[in-house]
Amino acid sequence: MRSVNIGICGLGTVGAGVYNVLNRNSKQINSRANCDIVISQVGARRDNPNCDTADTDVSRDIFDVARNPDIDIVVELIGGTDVAFELVMLALENGKHVVTANKALIAMHGMEIFAAAESRGLIVAYEAAVAGGIPIIKALREGLAANRINWLAGIINGTTNFILSEMDSKGREFADVLTEAQEKGYAEADPTFDVEGIDAAHKLVIMASLAFAMPLNLDGIFTDGITKLEPQDVGYARELGYAIKHLGITRQTENGVELRVHPTLVPESCLIAGVNDVSNAVMVNADAVGTTLYYGPGAGSEPTASSVIADIVDVARTMGSAADSWVPALGCNSASLQQQTIMAIEDIDTSFYIRFAALDKPGVLSDITKIMADAGISIEAIIQREQPAGEDYVNVIILTNVTREKLLDAAVENIEQLETVRGNVSFIRVEHLDQ
Ligand code: HSE
């Protein structure tokens, strides 16, 4: 059998997983790739105790790997965007195919990287960049090729899902769960990328490009994290029959594409509401197939390695064939990609959960329902909690029907101005994901 030489750059959580799984499962992997995949070199600043590289050429300079004339495929697993971009471009300049797990790199520099690869007849593969071990790129790009995609919604950050699940089921503190996620290697080097939704935004942009044949572009995406979520909202949501999940949602509408990441109430009856811990799940609604759901581990060493190695196998098997038979990086040739308007969050239509503290006296609720009625917002459910002893204010929770977000914003402003309402009104978007 022919040999395909790979160079692995980065020996962190994912790099060690790739190294170990490639060695452990080499027989199966080589037979699937129809060649011998050989780890020719590893580039890593330091060793990883989880991985014995004694028999491998290890360079402390990752750029050695991109320049190594023996190497066919450079596997970029260093993360970050600056050095990683330099490394990938150098690898392409030196005629190497590239496999990467780097979502920030693809979301921010993907168009430039794909153009450089295309002009040199090289492949850039990035399955592990979205949803860890779930083959969602392949599903969107190839499995659903017959369809017009209407929308997709996903739990695409394992760390936030792990934190929300632990807070919900065990009442644990946010900071304590985040530390555990870091120890387990789920969290980004800068965990604000996880908890503020930036990591999910990178992944959503990639999936939206594949779903709607748009160039990769982070401009216009709405991003909100989980740091402002209050445990009481998780409890009220449960009372109303909903779970709170941190979702990335993109939808094709007549007015453009919705592109948003935020905490979301989803009905408990919806399968995605039951996706817990570090698991990810992506629901895709498309015209021919209907709704499909892709579920699995969204982070972690070997789950992510599983996707990286699937790409290595794909590239190793394909690279000898004519470039026009390859699946293009974004599923269609670059001339077919079309920029679309990304909708402002104020212009999206959805339902809302709102919570505020109001004086417990006659007439207060009718003032509030009048504000909602004047804004044309229909109320689906309302609950008022008994006030604790000595407290004049009660929590009021309202679930609305679908409305335009700017109407809700105006109503919220009016509610906050009522003398009988204390503090700010909190709101969380609600998605039923049923059509
Ligand atoms: N920090 C990411 C997550 C890793 O928690 O999902 C996988 O991309």
C-alpha cells in the first residue's frame, strides 16, 4: 500500500487524542483510507504525559512540520488564530493538504485559506471544528445535499451545556462547574469564549455557510452567553415545561438569514431539551428530509480526535484523484457562494419568556397586560409567585406568543417605567423548533 505522511502540530488535549487513536486503531484506519497513514513528525512546544511520542520525530518548532518535505498532510491542532493562520498558510505554500480542528481559524480566515488551497490544488478539511465528535460538516455538506435547508439549531458548545446541566440537575455553582470543564479539557484556553458564546458563534457561522451557501463571515452575528442567566429562571422555565439551553440558531427567511447565539427556552418535549453534559446536538430542518438530529460528544480528547482522523482518512484517500472530484470546502464551488443579509436581532420573530418584580397590589397586572396588548403581543402564559414574608414585590413571569423582537423591546421599556415594577425586566428567547 502507498504511504501518506502526516505531521501533527499541537499535542494538547486533541493532539494527544489524535496521536493515540491513530496508533491504537491503525489497522482499521489504514484499511478505510486504503493507504498507510504514518505520523512522520509532531510539532509541539512541550510533551504531553497522556501521549508517548518516544518513537516519533518531535520538533519544538511547529513550523518545521509545515516545511518538512516528507509530509503530505499537516494537522493543525494548536488552536488560536494568529500562529495557526501562519502555520496553515505556510503548509499550503509548501504544498501540504491541511486538516484542522480550529473553528475560530475557519470562521475568521476560512475564505482566505480555502482560496489559497483551491489555487494550489490542495484540500483543507475541518470536520472537528464544529460539534467535536459529531460528523455534522459531512452531514450538512454531503448527506443533505439534496435539500434546501430552512433552519438549524444546535447546542454547539460542550462547556456551556455541561455548566447548564450541572447547575440545573445538581444546583452547582457556575464557577465550580467551569473549573471542572477546564480540568476535563472541554473549555477553550480563554473560557470566556465558551461562556460568552464566542466559540458557539464561530461554529454557527461555519454551519450557516454550509447550509445557505454563504461565504464565511462573522459580521452581524448576535451573540449572548450564559453568564447573566439566573438559577431562578432555570426553575421557572421548568415550571412552565421548558429547559434552558444555549443554542446557536440560523434560519433562512424572506428578509435574510438569522444568525444568533443565546440562551433559549425549548419545550421539554423537544429532543434537544434532553441533551445534557458535554454533549452537543444539532437539529436541521430541510425541505426534502424534514427535521434530522445529530447528537454526540461535542468536546474532549478522543471524540474530537475521531473527527480529525475522519478528515485525515478522507484526505489521504482522495488526494491522488482529480481536484474537480473533491467535495469543495463549503459544499459548492466558490462562484456559487452568495452573500446574504444577516438580520438584526430586533427584526427576528420569536416567543419570549420575561420576568420582573412587581408590587403585589390590585391593577398592576392589568397595566402590564395593557402594555403587551398595545404592543400587539399576545400572552401565552403568566405566573405570579407568592411574595416571601415581609416582601411587597412578587416575581411575575410571562410567556408570549411569537412577536417581533423590537415590539418586545418597546414593551419591556414601558414595563420598566411603571412605578409598580422594580428593577429591570429579564427576558429569554423561546424556540419551539417544531416547523
Ligand atoms: N470549548 C469547546 C466546547 C471545545 O466546549 O465545546 C470544542 O469545540
